[in-house]
Amino acid sequence: MIARQFTSRCITSQLCARLKEPWTQGRQDMTRPSSDLAAFREVFSKAKHVAILTGAGVSAESGVPTFRGEGGFWRRWKAQDLATPGAFSQNPSRVWEFYHYRREVMLTKSPNPAHMAIAECEARLQKQGRRVTIITQNIDELHHRAGSTNVLELHGSLFKTRCMSCSHVAINHKSPICAALEGKGAPDPNSRDAQIPPKDLPRCQEKGCNGLLRPHVVWFGETLDSDILTRVEEELDSCDLCLVVGTSSIVYPAAMFAPQVAARGVPVAEFNMEETPATMRFTFHFHGPCGASLPPALARHETEVL
């Protein structure tokens, strides 16, 4: 399966080209995805196992910076300059400033109507013996804060740490995460690096360790968690409806998940501000902010029995 085969966020251009070929073959024979909400609602009402793939677009509606596209800088750096093992090895203070800033920003943000609609849908369908699984590329935990419980985080979480020495993973919502980072991390390009000594950066609290902690997120050049990918594969193999919410469908391997589902004849509905490279593979496409289009799509159907 695709989920098991592609475990790196850094894929060579040759491989990308090979993967995209099936998307373009026969496009002229495809009908455009439907925007008929009533038709989608009919399919949704019969679905027993719904997989929901979410990306940066859904969190952007909560005011979460994406660090992509024009102006997507922290100080003078793009995220791909900082979110790498090499950057952390060379300058852990700068990388921790970047993630400290992101953590502090996230503590000021709240789930938006799209997050809430997904959480409400999950809880409601669970009572009916139906299953909803959220597979997210986001690291902000907004799905959890909205109330979702069955969440697979492909790229980890801003609020988890991993020890560089003992590999212990821990949940950490402290603000600031350590005393030396308090007031640090300003994104202004004129801000200077704090140059915090490694001994004063977040350290492991496991007995006898005290190793340097890093954010428990998947950095560029690293592989995704194989256990998470196995669970994602199982969900995609068994779902009878797939929703793609606020994702550009260009980051691999997640970009292949929904086309993989569509290829086996399962309805796929895309909710996004614009069409994506995968849109023509899908059954439905709803254009506009996810917080506006998703709630009515997932609202309780008149035929449902609670």
C-alpha cells in the first residue's frame, strides 16, 4: 500500500513525477466533481466508516500561521530551514525559539467551526455504531481541543517532546516550556537569536537522564512513524467514505491517501478554498472556507436515529 511504501516527506523529483502520472492519465474522460450538497449528504448518511484527512487549511482558519507561500518566514528563515535534524544539531537554541513561538501562538488559538463539526460528527456517529477517524497533517492539537478522540497525527505534535538521549516521548503544555525561553522567539526579522546554552534548553525529566529534548514532530528528511502509517493504511483500506479537508494534496505521502481511496471506488469529498492536483479524482468538491462548508455537510441527517 501507498501509506507503507512512502514514509518520507522528502521525495525525489523523479519519484514524484512517477507518482503523478496516474493522476493525469485519462483526466479528459473524468467528469468534474459534484458540488451537490444533497447528493453528498445522501452518501454520508449511509457511510459506516468515515476517514477525514485534514491539512493546514483547516487550522489556518483559526489564525494558525502556516509558514508556507509568500511571507511564510520566521525571522529570515522558512520552516524548511529550521525543521530539520541538521538545523537542530547546528543551532538547537534557534530551533527551540521557533517552536516556542509556535507553541505560544497556538495557546492563543481556538478550534474553528470545521474542527467542531468534525468532533461533533465523530461523537454522534460513534453512538450510532459508525466510525470516524481523523488523519491529520497538523501538529497543533486543535482536533483534540475540539473534542475529537480518534486522531492520527502524521507529523507529531507541538505539545510533545522527545529526548535525544533516551527517546522518551512526553506530553508537555508548559508555558513557557523552560525558563530560558520565556519572552523569546519573536518572529520579527530584526530580532536576534537568543543563543541559549543547550544546558538551559528543555531537558528530559526521566530519572537519571537530563538529555536534550526536541519537539516530537516529523522534520524534513525524517521518516513518518511506521506504527502511525500502519494504522492509517488500515483506516483507508476499510473506510467507505473519505473527506479531504483543507489540504493542498501536494505533501507526500499524505497527498496519495485520498486518490488511493478513490481508486478503489470509494466516494471522496474535498472541502477546500481551491482545487488541488487531486480534485479531478474525487466525487465531490466544495469550494470555500472549511468552517463554512463543512458544518452543514456533516450536520445531523433527518433520518438518523440518536
